[in-house]
Amino acid sequence: MEYSDSTVIALLKEGSEKVFEWVFKTHFKSLHAYAYTFLKDDELAEEVVQNIFCRVWEKRDQLKTDGSIKAYLYRAVHNESLNYLKHQKVKVNFETYYSGQMDEQNDYASDKVMAGELETRIRQAMLELPQQCRIIFQMSRFEALKYQQIADQMGLSVKTIENQMGKALKLMRLKLAEFLTLLFFIWINR
């Protein structure tokens, strides 16, 4: 059965599992192939496409397209793939830098413990953020999305995103201030 884009979008927003399944079956292979052109990894491409479909289903009531579900899905796969590659590049650069720095220092073990503790405290502080605030913070800081992209995905105004990010950063600073001060004093006393 063939559906028009406007019908697909409307039925998805209403929660039609049948239409969602049709969209999945219709577009999965081509989206997988498209993701593979970026990622060069079959399993990773599959994971990216599955994540997109999960996000579409979870946020179906907020679905905002330019009228074409196919274009929306391709754009989402494109962005997700590029975000993954960007994250990997940053991760590799960080690991290279970090390992180079650590090779030069005798305090490798204590730095690793402090980094682990910092990561734990950041995660804990994030869990204490209000849900919407946390989601926006994660999309901005970990998925490297711009405020407009977040606003589009969440169906909110850019101003709301800016306000939520300001709130998140303020709360994170408050929650982490004491620990970061301690880290600073340890670092300058080396």
C-alpha cells in the first residue's frame, strides 16, 4: 500500500504502528546504505538508522518535516552520521592529546582517578537537571546540535532552548563548582 507524505506524517503523529512499520520497511535499506556511505561500517550504519527510527517513534507527536518523510529521514541520517563522525574525531583527538600529556607526567594514576570522579560528578549533576533541561543540554553538548536544530527536533522555540541551556549551565556550575575548585588547587600545587 502506498501513502502520501502528508498522510504518513499525520498517521505517524496519531501513533499508527502500521504506518510506522510501512515507513520502516520502505526506507530502512536505502537509509542504511546512505549511512554506510558516511560510516563505512555496516553495524554502525544499522545502529544509526535504528536510532533515527526510534527517535521518530518516540517523538512522533512533535514530528516536523518540510512535507517529505523521506527527505526528513535522509536529513536525520545525514546529521546523525556526521555527528557520530565528529564525535569520533573529537574523541580520537582528545585521546591522542590526553595520552600524550599523560605520558609526560608521573601523576597518571591520580589524573585518571580525578577524571573518572569528574565524569561521575558531571553525570550526577546532569541527572539532577529537570528532564527537558537535561535533554537539551545533552543534545547541545554531546550531540553538538545547534539551538535551532534542537528547537526543530523538540518542537520548541529557539528562545526556550536558550533559556533551558542557560538554566542547565547555571545548575551544572553550581553543582560542580566545589569539585572543580578542588581540582584546580590540586593542579596548581603540582
